[in-house]
Amino acid sequence: MPAADGYGWAQLEFGDSVGDDQEYTILRKLGWGMHASTWLARDRIGNGFVAIKALTGHITQMNEKGLCCEAQFRILSGRSKDPALWPQRHCVRLLDEFVLPGRGSAGSHVCFVMPVYGGDVKALVASRKTHLELPTAKRIGLHLLRGITFAHDHRLVHTDLKHDNIFFTTELQTADIERWLEADPSRRHEPESSYDGTVRAALSQPLPMITDELARRATYVLSDFGCGVLSDLHDDRTITTPPLRAPESFLGGKWDTPADIWSFGCLAFELVVNNSLFKYRTNEKWKLTEDENILYQMLLVTSDEGFEPEQLTAWPRSGEFFSEDCNLQKKPTVFQWPLDHIISTGNPAISPADVTALANLMYRCLRLNPANRPTAKELLEDPWFEGADD
């Protein structure tokens, strides 16, 4: 799948030496996403293990043209191998970076060298048969919010907050990883045809999943700034996955840091209930499209607020969905959809006090008018985080 078609994943062999001084030896693939793959490597100079995130050839090309903001990672990182110089422990740490020439149609790859993290919250949630423990969910939310605060303080809107982009630390030491590599050797898929001929893709082999006890004391960090935008750009492009997307983005309006706050409110719900608050699907009863239905759900949750004429006038797509009276054109019945009821139904094990506290936090985030949402720094003092183990 070539870079020219929007892909171009790094084609690495186990044992390859990469880096400006060839100091990193590739040992296995930890995982991959739409824009990058991540590899475990031995650091010859540091004599430990690192993770190398290799951007696809396509994203590397966009980065070179200034069309991709993955480089904003540097704003937050300061690029230092000394942990004492790392400015914020709740954003991923950049140790080094280099450009890998690449092979065949994949093109070249910008590579970021980072510490080895234990995995992401999406995998953590998927590994559990029940909801995350409430103290763990609160801890993840608090640490994520600290990362968002740091990004916003540096004028960066993340725009892609989700479980996949929250990493957690590992307590595995060098000797532990060596034993793991020996017990479970790196593997490849069966040969298959590709744009560059027959290849054997490396199998993704993430670190062993952590226990509930380790999850309760892990440090969680915000990652993947590839979609980040400087806040003063006031972009109006569509951002974030639909269930986490702020109304101003759905309606084509300009957005800024408050869009991240909306997403955080939705994520707080997901961490506790293990389901999305807003469902991006059609509504057969009222004949609503996916976009109309998610706007309808927003109105149900925020029924005491409603959209204001000034907002809808400023957001270009509003005319597709709303009448002049600020109601949806198809006139579905709008009723109150209390968050405390949705939370307690989704996770009956939560105490009434915690349900109320979480609902209040979410109401602060899920304001239809972005100007009425609190800053990330203000949310750090929210009562819901009381008792969260720091």
C-alpha cells in the first residue's frame, strides 16, 4: 500500500539498525495505526529499550509540505533524553527523531523515538470483562486533563482525543523485556502480495497487558499530536471522531481549545460507562441522518441550554439542519435526557454521589456554546477528581 495512495508503512526487518548514528536496533513491531507503526528497539548508546514511531510515507510527505502538524510534538517535548528536563509527565516524551529513508513505494519516514509505554487505554479497556475500576477511570481522566492543559498552555489544540491516544507507563525493566522477548519471539505474517512484490509483514506484538493493580498506579499520558493545530489558527475543518466531535465542528464553524473540552466530557463518560454517550447512527423514528441524529442527541442532553441564533448564524452548515427558530427542521420531540440517569444505567455499580459528580463535570464540558465551556486548567479543580490517586 504505497505512500502515493495515502499509506506507506515502514518496511523494517528485525535486526535493522536505524537512526542518525544507527544506534537503534529494531526488535519487533508493537502496533500500528492509520498514520504510523510503532517498533520496539534496543538503544545501543543508552543500553536500554525505546519505542520508535515511524510515520507513514504519506504523512511524512504531508509533514514536509507543512500540511501535517505532527511536528507540533516538538513544542511539547523539548527533545531531551534526560527525564529531569521533561516539562510535563502527562504528555508523551520525545527522546530523539530522525528520518528513515524507507523502502520501495513506502517512501521515507519521519521517526520519533520515545520511552517504551505499556500500551493505550483502548487496549486496557478491551482487556477487561467489566468496567474499569472507578479510581482507575478517575486517574486516567485526571492525567489526561493535565496533558490537555499543558497542550493548551502551549497554544495547541489536540483535536483527536480518544482512548487510542492515551498511553500508560510500564513498570517493566530492561531485564523483564529481555525475558519477554526470549519467551515470545518476534514473528511475521505469512507471505502476501503487495505493491512492491511479495512481503512478510511484521506481526504486532504489544507488551503484556497490565493488571488492575498496576492500572491503578500507572501514569497516563496524552499522545499522537498528528492532528494538532495551533489555537490561533481558528480552523474550521472537521475534527475528531463523530461521537466525540463538538457541535461547532459538526456545523462547519471555527473551533479552538473548547473543542477539546467537549471531547474530554464525552471521554469521561466512556471511561466510566465503557460506551459512547452520543451514537453516530440514523434515527428511524424521526427520519434523521447520522449528523441530524447526533445534533438531536446533543439537544436532549443539553435541553436547558439550546442553540443560540448568534451561534447558528456563525456556523455555515446550520442551515442544513436548523430552522430560524433554532429547532431542527424535522422537528423531533426534544425532552430532557438526564446524564445521571444515563450514567447510572450504563454502570449500576457507581454510587449515587459519584454519578452526580460525573454528571456535573460533563455538564460543564458539554455546553453548546464553546464560550461557556471551562478551560482545562479550571476543570482540574472539579470535585469529581477528589479521591483520585495521584
